[in-house]
Amino acid sequence: MFRIKGRVPRKVIGWGLPTAWGAMAITYKLTCPLAQQDSLGARVVTSAVFFAVGTGLIVHVRQALLRELRQVREVAGAAQNALLRPLPASIDGLDVAAAQLSADRSARVGGDLYEVIATEHGVRAVMGDVRGHGITAIGTVAAVLGSFREAVHDEPELGRVLHRLDRALARHVRERCRDPDSPASEEFVTLLLLEIGQEGEITVLNCGHPWPYLLSGTAVEPLARADPLPPLGPFPLPPELTPLPCGSLMSGDSLVLYTDGVEDARDARGRFFSLRAALTGIVRNQPITPQTILRTLFTALIRHTRGRPSDDLALLVLRNDRAKVQYDPLGARGTARATTHNPQPTNYF
């Protein structure tokens, strides 16, 4: 309350100054003898006075609007960063890098979503794409991400996590519009739910989302080729969901998760962006890091689309950088001693 009251005098002062200028100009016109004369010199002086006042008013109003716009953008940026918060560089031994680019220039966050959280059940990640893009999709992103951040800690089974996300989306759609003919009732989300265990084992539930690419050495292959489930929203999920085992993320291997806006990005000639070809070029230069992959891909995408993507873009890179722990039963003082080193991938798993 005190902060709101403190802002009122500032606004009064801000708009009082141009009001005073206008009053002075009117007073000059009505009372100044020079303003009543019809000579050329008097007209020039009067015109100069009103021009100066008008210019000052325009500049003042423009600066006030720019200040308001800057404040609105700062608030929006803080809210959007809280929604799609920056990820740490490392999560439970996995190097992480993620970024998104909204097709709506007025929004920093669009219809794409991602999150990575370390839990007692393993590292769990989500990558999703909401129907539509820009500001209108942010509410759906908030509903799905909020449910994910709670469910991954509460639910030991990945299938139950997905059911929680499905219910959260259904509640959000009902709250947005109770009319079944409304576009809100057709809301859906393509979503990839992924879990990486302590030994690097990968299990996935895919609801209509592109499969990630696995980067192992110089090889670039899709993580799986199985048919995904339907997107969340239009169709009910099966009561029992069995995550798909997708091998292991070996030491030094990377996973690249992305939304379909990446491969659907077109250049001026209408040609699609080849993500696999871009990744193949990246892995030829060793060593690579998630930050290098992310920076190189976004540079290529911006160049390909000339900085004007038609859809939201999001990328999430996970790299296994876990060190193997060996125990020496004959260590100093007869106690077990743990040592870490960077092992060969074949000895890790």
C-alpha cells in the first residue's frame, strides 16, 4: 500500500509538467500583448512559442511511454523467467544446456517448454510443444510445467507422472473455456518425458513428440523409432503406461531434445532445416559440450531463417559427464576409500 501511494506523486509530477506548459501557452496567447498583434514578427514569435511547447509535450509523452514500456517488459521478463527458469549447468553429473526462441517477438517465452530435475528416482526431463505459439500458449506451459515439477518428486513411476500432466492439462482447458466449441477445448501438447537412471539407463514416454537425437562419438542417431502415443489433450491416455527402454547414455554421450519448430524451420526457398546434418557436422569437432551444441545450432537456425522463425524453437542438451567411483578396500587405515576418474565408456556401465 505504501509503495502504491509513493508512486502517485511521481505520476502527478510527470503529467503536471506538460499541463503547466500548456497552461502557460494558453496564458501567453490570451494575455500577452505581443500575441494579440497581427504583424509578421508577432506571428513568428507566437508560432515559435507554441512549436516549442508542442515539441516539449511530444518528447515528454514519448519518454513517459518508453518508461512504462520498459517497466512492463521488466515485469514480463521476470515472470517469464520464473516460468521457464534457467537450468543449472550440471544436474546430478549431467551437463545441461537449454534455450528457446519465441516466434512472437513480444514474448520471451512461447509455446515450448522444458525442465530437468534430479529426483530420488533419477534425473527426469520434459520437453513439450503447446499448440500455437507466443503469449496465448504461456498459460498452458505454466499448467504443464507446474504439474511436472511436483509430480516428478511424488511419483516413482514415469507413467504416473504422465497421468498427472494429462490431468493438469485437462483442468487448465476446462478453466479457460467451458464451451466445447471454443478453440481452447482443442488445446493439445506434444510431450516427451524422459528418465535417466544412476547407471545411465534411459526410459521414455513419448506423446506425439519428435524423438531426441543420441550423439555417441561421431554417430548421430534417433534415440528410438517406435510410434509415439497421441499428444496430450485430444485422446485419453491408456490406464497403464509402460515407459520404453532406450538403452543407456554412456559417459561422454549427449542427448539433443528439441521441438518440431526446429526441423520445420524454413529458409527463403522453403527448404527445411536439417537438424541431423547440423549435428553430424558438430560431432566431427571433438570435444563437444552442451553449450557448444546449443550455440552452434541456434546460430545455424537463425542464419537459416534469417532471424524470423515461423514457430517457437526450443533445444535441450544433456551430456553424461558422471565420473566412476571405485572403492579401495585396502585404503589408508583399513577403510574403504573412494576415488573418481574419467573412465572409458565400456568400463562405466
